[in-house]
Amino acid sequence: MEFKTHKEPSCPVFQNVKNLNTMQLTTISPSKPRNGAINALQKEDLPIHGWYRFVLSYPPHLVRQYMSAFGLTRGDLLLDPFCGTGTTLVEARKHSIASVGCDAHPFAALVSRVKTNWALDPKLLKHHLSRILRRGETLMLKHGLASLSLDSKLFQELAKLDRNGYTLTEDEERLLPTGFLSHRPLQRLLILRDEIEAELERRPPAYREFFLVSLSCVVANGAGNFAFGPEIYRTKPKSDYDVLGHFARHTHQMITDLAKIRTAITNPARCEVFGSDARELSGVPGDISAVITSPPYPNEKDYTRTTRVESIIVGLLRDRQSLRQVKESLLRSNTRNIFVEDADSDEVSEFKSIQTVCKQIEHRRIELKKDSGFERLYHKVVAHYFGGMRRHLRALRPKLRRGAPLAYVVGDQLSFLMVPVATAKLLAEVAAAEGFKTIGCDLWRERVGTKIRNSPTNEKTVRVKEEILLLQKA
Ligand SMILES: C[S@@+](CC[C@H](N)C(=O)[O-])C[C@H]1O[C@@H](n2cnc3c(N)ncnc32)[C@H](O)[C@@H]1O
């Protein structure tokens, strides 16, 4: 499959939304992404957004387009109920629009909190950074981690002599996908993690979190042996990595960004992040004037795996039980987070269109004699997914102002034995049942796949759309 073309959201819908909304258009100017780079972070968006960027993030320019289309201003309250690593929230803050975010994954909530907390003192952060680096370097020297050029055989000898305690617990090791982190980079990361904890023990937790997000970026963008394409996969193992240098440069950049934004925006709009399940939205305030979000799609992406290594390093996943708790709080969107007691599918039992897709998947599985435990769950994922989204929309409705516009970025899927799942279309039906009307559906991008083997329709090519479903509280 490859991305072939994209269209920018079509103007008629924009117009439509503007007319439905009595609010004034702000001065936010929607930027025009180049063809092929529609989902990439634009250079001018690097400050803050670049502190840690989730591989499944959407770009800030998409958020700008819809903040503009919805005519959001300072008096509004924008919600992202699946906020991930905070793209919507950071963009809202940059444009002085109050916002609320919610993500059930503790790592995503941590990153969103850090990226939207502009109250930390840059001078104090610099002071702590230099102490962490000094102590970190001393400890690395002490534990035979000075030179990046030591060959790994020699290092193994040293490591035997020096059981320095910088290791994961057995439980943490069990959670780490095999080969995703080599021994020496891991030790360097753990030394820094401990130093961050010790150095900031007496400061408010936000200071500690700031440095932990920087360390996570080092894990994801250098120290780890993994990459995305688009699924997470293992890369060639690195015998070592300059964790200290990367951490120093990245944290310094974060402090510089923070100092600049604090000078540019002296009285930022409020922003709150909740670590709640969007199917319940507990704690999330009412009087929301708009939603811009991207929930998971019904496919085989395991959100706990995408950020697994970082979550372990910063201490958010410690054992199988904590991993299971996180999985249970997420929308069911893949076979790795389906549990026997799940009942979200009951919410959509009367939707003929959804039931038909589920039946097609199960029928196809039997036809192809696919019999593994995971394959048997495919049709259930789809039903639980739309049931969970229905619960989300039900919890959301009373929190919205009358006429509030909503933008949901969702992708069609073929992950389940190539049976098409028209996510936006089916979600629109579910939304109608919960008191929302569809006011548009903009094409965001389109993948064109060729030579589909095992396609139920025997088509040579197939188009898979990622769309922005536009709803309004009826
Ligand atoms: C596609 S990502 C959102 C990315 C985000 N737009 C960004 O730019 O970073 C979907 C997010 O939904 C979160 N999520 C999944 N199930 C959830 C639930 N039940 N409640 C809240 N968040 C959930 C995942 O943890 C993930 O961070």
C-alpha cells in the first residue's frame, strides 16, 4: 500500500460549518501542506510539537484548519477526547483558545500535560539540567559507560564485574519487546532516569515530567532499536548510543522553546489534561464549544506497543497487570485489547450496517480457514469498536454547547482479511443515534493499494480513505 494522492478538505464543508456557527472567524490562517507531506510536521511547527511526537499523531496544520473553520476564539473551549501527545491542545494554546484533553493511556496523558504546561521556570530547568548531566556523566564513567567506542565484548566483561543495579526488573523486562533496546543504551537511560528522579524530588512533579518526556524522545528517536513503517518493527541492534548528548541537546531545545513561548504568550488560555477513558469522560468539564480529535481506528494497531519502551523507561508500565489495566481503559480497536468480559458490542447490535461488516469478516475468515485465536476475534473488534465510540458520543453530548461542531479524523480499514470497514460512514450512523447530525465529510488523504491478494471483491486496486467526519450536536 502506498499513499498516492491527497486532497485538502473541500471548501463547501468549511463554508457550511462557518455558516452554522455564529462565532467570528479568527485570524488563524490555514496553511497549505505540500502534496505528499500532508501528515508531516511543518518546520514552523517544530517548537513544542516536536518535544515528543507520537507516530500516530495528526499534524498541527490540520488542527488549525478546523479551528479556523469552526471560528474558534478565546471565549471557546475546545476538547480533544483522544488527545494522544497533545497536537490539538498545543495548537489551541498557541492560538489562545482554551482547551481540554483526555487520553486513557498514561504515557500519552503525560506527554500532553508536559507540552501544555508553560508555567515552568526556564532558568530553574537549565539549572537542573546541568546538574543532571554532570551527575549522569560521572555515574556513566563510574560504571564503565564512558566511551561509545568500547567494543561490546569488553563491555560484557566489565558489566559482569560491575553489577551496578541499572537494570530493568524482571517484570519490566517481560514487557519489553525482544531486542527493542540494547544493554548499554538501556543502562545509560536508567542512570539518567534515576538522576532525574533524585534531582527533582523536591520540586513539583511537573518538573520531573518535563525531563522524562525529553528522555522518552531520546528512546524513540535514537536509543531504541525500533522504527515505524507504519507498524512498529525491530531495527538493527545498536551496541551503544550517545544518550547523554542527545538528552542534553533535546532538553536544551525544549527549554529554549518554552522560554520563547512564555515571552510570546504572556497570558496563555487554560488547558487541562485528564487521564480518563473517553467512553466515560469523567472529570471532563461541560460547556465545550467544539471537538477536534482522532480516535483509534478499528485495525490491528496496539497503542500500548507503539509507546511501550518509553512507558517502561519512565516507569508508567511496571508489570503485566499495569499493562492490562491500560489496555482495558482503551477503546477496543485491535485483537490485543479484547477481553472476555467486554460488552461494548451490545451497543451496536441493532445497527444492520455494522453487523453486516462483522458477518462479512467472520464469513471470510471461515472461507479462508483462518483459525488462530486472534483471527477469530476480528469481527468482535469491529463491533466493540463502534460500540465503544457510541458510549463515547453518549458521554460527550451533555458536555457540549448547543450546536457545537465536531471533527473526527478516522480512516477506513482493510486490516481484517481485506473486508472494507468504512469507518467514517459507520461512525456517522452511530452518531445519529446519539443525537448528532452529520454536516460533512472531508477527505484528508487516500491510500491506493494495488494487487490485493485474497480480496473478497477480487479488485486489482482499492482506495482506502482517511476522512474528517464533521458532526454537530443536534
Ligand atoms: C490516533 S491517537 C491520537 C493522536 C493525537 N491526535 C495526536 O496528534 O497525538 C488516538 C489516541 O486515543 C487514545 N485512546 C484510545 N482509547 C481511548 C479511550 N478509551 N479514552 C481516551 N483515549 C483513548 C490512545 O491512547 C491514543 O493516544
